[in-house]
Amino acid sequence: MSKQLINYGTAPNDGTGDTLRSAAIKMNNNFNELYPVTVPTTSIGDPSHTKGMLAIDSTYSYICIADYDGVTNIWKRTTHSAGTW
């Protein structure tokens, strides 16, 4: 999922921006992409996982490369390592 921007209109209270509800949905979607509920336990993930999600634990960094479909390996992981930039 790409970042969802909130349309705040052209002037305060002019009725051209997102409703409060649609803005809240966009905010939740943006945060859900950044903060999955748990680190994936399998590379297939679960129905709450979508493309672009990131996760980290003490050993690995994870990135979700596709939306969940129940059969495809959607999570990739890499081991943390110390290094220089």
C-alpha cells in the first residue's frame, strides 16, 4: 500500500476535504502498514498483513512484499548485522 494522504481541503471548513471518518481510516491504514500487530511467524503471514509492512525483532528485520493470499511467501527477512554506512 502506498501512503494515504489526508485531503484537508483548500480552506478551513469549506467542505472540500476528507470527512473525519475517511481521514481516520487513512491514518489507521498508514499506521497498520508501519506497525504490524506481531512479527510474522511464517513467510506466508496472515490476513492482516499487506505489502509494505515492516517488522523487527532482536535477530531479524522483515518486510512484506505482497498482500496476503494464503499461499504465497510474502515476508522476506534479513539478519541484523553490525556494519558501517
